[in-house]
Amino acid sequence: MAKILDDIRILDLTHVWFGPFCTMMLAELGAEVILVEPPWGNIGRLGPGALFKGVSSTFYALNLNKKDIALDLKQPECVEIFKELVEKSDVVVQNFVPGTMERLGLGYDVLKGINPRVIYAALSGFGQSGPYSRLASYAVIAEAISGHTWATGKGYNPDGPPINMAGALGDLGPAVYAAFAIVSAIRHRDRMGLGQSIDVNQVDAMVAFNTCPIVSYSLFGKTWEEMRKERPPDPNRIWGVFEVKDGWIQIAGERPRALDALRERMGVEEVTEEMVAERVRGMTRSEAFRFLADVGMPVAPIYQAHESMEDPHLIARGMWVEVDHPAAGRYRVPNFPVFFSETPGEVTSASPMLGQHTEEVLKNLLGYTPERVRELEKEGKVVCWRGQSA
């Protein structure tokens, strides 16, 4: 079946979380994504995440469906090889510190001279311009400066300190913006015939995700904490984390019909959080979930991440795929989470070995002879994986 991006080739110079998640989404929509690493491997192979068979678990998670070539871009000949690849590609994505690509002689001005249709996505912490543009960043930095860390802590305890968000959302959220921007630029290129440069950064994206409290403050001149103190709690709202026999559940109950049904089910005139807490305390997560879901209350068991792999709804939705890796063996990963009726996204392959496709790309795409590839390999300019274990 045809894929939405199956005519798009992407050169992926990204590492760790932000960039790899962006390009993996595009690969799952059918793009040919060629991960370009140095011969020693990019830093994402070493972390974050525990090492399995010498490679970080996050690398296994965030580089599905990709090909991999290993080039030493500090070598002039490898820079020329990369330029040859740019000629035959649609998109270049990188998340180096701003200025790095220019120092390598591979900035946007150079690449658009080679291929005017190329889309060049520069991913960074603070952007390609501005007073902070050269500062280092991680997900937690973007979360902090955009207000999310404060809100997470105060949402848990108004009198307590800020708390870091879980799940590296300061990487993964901006990655979604980056993928959306790249597809948008492809749409423009297909209409107008020209590529363009895209500047996507963690901080701008996380600020955009925090739009509601920012706009609220702009309108009222008060923080959410100040407004919450002025506004009495809704006695009809059953909301929060509730302890059950084998863990916890999350309830988000403020639907009038569901609350009416819950009152009837419990045989009371009014229902309070305390009454619900007492009712579910002796239930398992599954029992409490069924009890509340049956009356229309928004509710979910609170899982550890791995427990969701056994949830019957997610299994029925096809959200888990098993992939086979040359070194790591078989492991399960989330499938592409959006269903298309005509052009579905899907996971088709595990993360690649270092240099797994170097020879294939140089020979089939650039027309290099096997002898030339071997010569580059002997000179230490490229790495070709030929089936050896990690």
C-alpha cells in the first residue's frame, strides 16, 4: 500500500531525542530516512538510557525504519559525499549547536546552491538567532523557561517547589512541530518548486504548548494560582488520583450525566470525592476502572509504561509491533499512532546498526564501485556493517 511520504528522501544528522523522534515519524509515514553518523557513532548510541548490547535503549526506540550510513564529515572527501547525497535528497535535518553545519561547509546557503529544492530543518534548543541561540539545552531547560516545570510542581502542591515533567516532553513535543513543519515545507516545495530553511527549537515550541496560561495572564493580569485561590472548588467535580487495592486510578469527572449516573449507582443524593475514594479503595484498578467507566466517568488505570503493552484496548488497536534487530534480537515498540484509511503509517524495521547501509547507499544511490567503497573504508572515512554482531 502506498505511503504518504514514500517519494521523499531525508538525510538525518540528528541525535539523542528531539531530532530522532522527528525523523522517525517521517520514516513511519514512508520517507526514506538515511541516518548519517560519524564512524564512531553519534552520541545517541550511548545515552540517555541504559545500554543493551552496547547501545542505549533510547537509540533502539527512536530510530525505527531508518537506514544508516557512517561518514566522517571532518574529512573533505566525506563532505563531498554528503553534498552528492544532498543533490539526490529532499530534506536535510540536523540538531547540532547553531553554527556547526556552517563550520563543516554544509550550511543552508551551500546546500541550496547544490539543490534549490532541498528543505533544510535546523533543530536546536533556543533557535538559530537571538541572545540565547548559542546556549546548550535539553528537554528540561525548555520545559523550565516555558513555564511547564513551575506548573507541574504547583499543580501537585501549590506550596511546594517546581517539579520536572516526566517523559522528555521538551524534546518530543518540539519534534512533532518539526515533523509538521517539514511536511508543510514539502507541500510548499511541491506547489512552488523551491525548498526553504526551517528553524525549529525546543523553547519556542514549549512556549506555544503553554498557550492557555499565557493567554489567561494576558487577559486577566493574574496567574492561574492567583485565580484558583479566588475561585472556590466545584463541589460536583470528582477529579484526581485515587488509590485502589493494587495501585492508583485517574478520574476526570465533571460530566453532569456521568455524575448523575454515579449518584444513582451509589444510591446517594450527592457524591463527593471522599465517598468515591472510599468506594474504590477496596477495588483493583481493573474493577474500579470498569465500575466508573460503566457510568460514563472519564477514568483510567494508572500504569507504568510497560503495563500499557498488555492493555486490551491498545492491543486491539494494533499499537504494538515486534521488530527484529541484528544485535538486540526481537523487541516490541509502539506502532505509528495515527490511522489513515488509504496511506497508513507503520513500523517496518528496527533501529539500524552503525553503517548498516553505507555500502548500499554509496553503490546504489551514488554509483560508487565496490572497490571505491572498500578504499574509503580502509582509509577510515566510512564504516560499513556487513553482518558482524555488535
